[in-house]
Amino acid sequence: MIASKRTKTKYAGVTFRTVDRLNGYGEERMYYIRYRRGGRGSKEIEEPVGRESEGMTAAKANLIRAVRIAGKEQSNTERRAATQLQEAKGAKDAAKDTEPQQRELTNRLAQWELLLPKYDDLNTLEAKLTTAKKDLADAMRKRETAQALQAQLNVEIQSLKEEHSQLSSAEAQKERLSNQLGNASDRKEKFTKLLSEIKSFNAEQEKLNELQQAFQAALATSSRFLQVYNDKNAAFLREQAGMMASNLEEGKPCPVCGSIHHPVLAALSQDAPSEADVKHAKKKYEDADKETQLASQKASKQNGTVETAREALLKTVSDLLPGTSLEEASAAAEKNANALQEEIDGLKKELAEMEKSIQRKQELDTQIPGKEKKYQEAVNAYTDADTKIKLCNGSIEALQTQAAELRSELSFPDKAAAKAQQEADREQVDKLKQAQAEANEKYSACDKELTVVQ
């Protein structure tokens, strides 16, 4: 409800208002008193003195008014001002009691100014420690990599050296194979030459056969022409005897035999050849005989050539194919030539492989030093990394010791937390100083107010 206006009671200076009860159920009277202390010129004081529910009545309020007018009891304002003054004094004293804390906090703030840079130093140490640890990890990785590379290169070098050792005799083997190839080629060339000589010999033999056949044919022809000539010449002579006989006389000597008796005279033939016929037959015989002599000379000369070739061929066959007849020489020579060709082909393949081996050996002559150089570089890298690890471990140990010593001087894990505490200390000392100033100010105000109300 809305508070009612003050209502006068039968007591002067005592009024009341109707207000809601504190428990919210119903209404009750709130009593007020108004009075002056020190006569009409003094300040008029009005103040509540209590509720009906608290046992206050108009009469009790009147008695309280009389006591306060007489100065035996402070007014509510005086009492409140005194209470406030007492409270202010308590607050002032309490604030004064914080002066040691303020001094401690002020000292701590001064210490913070000295300690905060050490957090920077700690951060620097920790950054160096992080870098050193990173360098250590990097050096350990490099050492591990170098160690692994050493092991790998060692295996590769040993393998290459073993391969190189296996190829060490490649040049000697190549020379041996080259000699074998040369010998085989020489022998094959000899057998090839022998086959060529056999072929030439057979050709000469064939030519001899042809010349002998030509000689036999010429001889037969010249013999036939000789027979014709002899026959015609005999016939012609006989005819001459008949002619002479026709001129013989008994008792006169024969111009041929000298006989003076001629019992049987030669008769003349009807088909007797003429002298021209005889000459012609003789001419044909003589020509045929020349051809026969020429054929004989050619055959004889060719026979000499064949015999010379035979002797040379027999010597060659004896040297190359001991115990082999001339008739078997061609087949034996061809067989040997074919076998030698197969041997030559095989040797050429072996030489080609040996060339590859020599080329591989030459590659190894370059690769092995290169691998050994890389191996030495890996050894150096391992040594450098190992040295770096030792240096890093020493540096880390020193940095950890310095950081631990510095950390033991510091109460907070990092500068941010320390600054937060510094700010908290500054805020706290500021609050304490402000509270003390406010308490002093409040006390002075309360003391002045109490003086005024009294």
C-alpha cells in the first residue's frame, strides 16, 4: 500500500504513519518524534522510533522524545553518526593495519622490476636450449644417416672389390683367347688354303686329263693319217715297180735290185694313187703328227705341273693331316675347317664377353674410388655429427643448469604469470592505499558530521 500521511497523536511532537507489516500481512503504525535540542534556534530533528510490531506505542515514543530533548540519549542521527564514526574508525584502523602489507607489496613490486627481466633471460636460455636440442636432434639424425650410409657403402665397396677381383684376370684371359683365336684362325686359314689348293690341284688334274685325252685323240688321228700315208705310199711304190718292170729286159740288170733275171714282173694297178695323192696324205700325216707332238708337249708340261702340285699338296696334307691320303684330304680339311670355324665363333663370343668384363672392370676402376671417397665423406660426416652431438650435449647440460638455477629464483612458470601477479600485487596495493585513503576520508567526514549533528 502507499504509506499514509503522518497523523498526530495526543502527545506533542509524536506522529505516526500507517505502513505494511514487515511480514506482509496487514498494516501497523510507524511512530515518529520531532524535537529540538537547545531551544527554538536549534535544528529541528525528526526521526522514527519504532513499529507497533516492535512494541512501540505513542506513550513510549513520547518518553523517548523527552529523554532525547534532555540530551540523555542521542538522536537517531547522532547515534547513526556515532556509529558511522566508529565504523569509519574501525575501517581506518583496519586500513592502517594493512600498511605492513602495503610495504610488503611495494617491496614485492620493486622485486618484480628486478625479477621480470630474469624471465626474459630464462626465455632466452630456454630458446637457446630449444635450439641446442634441435641441433642435437639434427646432429643425431645426421650421425645416424652417416652411419647407415657407411654401412651401405661398405657393403657396396666390398661387393665391387670382389667383382673387381673376379675380373682381375680379364686382360690375361682376353690375351689368351685372342691367341687361341689367332691360332684357330691361322689353322682354319691353312685348311681353307689347303682346300683351295686341293681344288686347284683337282682343276689341274682335270686339265691334265683333258690334255691327255686330247693327246690320245691327236695320236689316234696322226696314227690313222700315218696308216693312210703308208698305204698310199706303198701302193704308189708298187705302181712304180710295175712301171719299171714294164721296161725290164731279160739279161739286163734291174735298176732296183740288179738282178738280170726277171721271172715275175710287177703288174700295173688300175686304182694306184698318184704322187700328188701320196704327198697330200703325207702332208696330212705330218700336220697331224705336229698336233700330236704339241698335244704331247702340253700334256707332258701339265703332268709336270700336276706332279709338282701333288708333291707340294702331299707335304701340306702330311703336315696338316698326318696319315691322311690325298683322296681323303678334302673331306678331312673341310671337317677341320668347319670345326675350327665353330671354335672361332665360340672364341669370338667369349672375347665379346671378356670385352664386357674388361669394360666393367674399367667402370669399377672408377666406381670403387668414387665409392671410397663417398665412404670417407660419410666417415667425416659421422665424426662431425658426433663432435656436434658432444658439443650440443655439453651446451644443453650447461643451459639446463643455468635455467634450473634461474628458475629456482622465480616463483612463476613464465613471465606472463609473473606479470599477472605483478599486476595483481599492484592492483592490491593500489586498492589497499585507496581503501586507506577512503577510510581516512570517511573517518574525517563522519567525525565532522557527528560534530555537526551534536
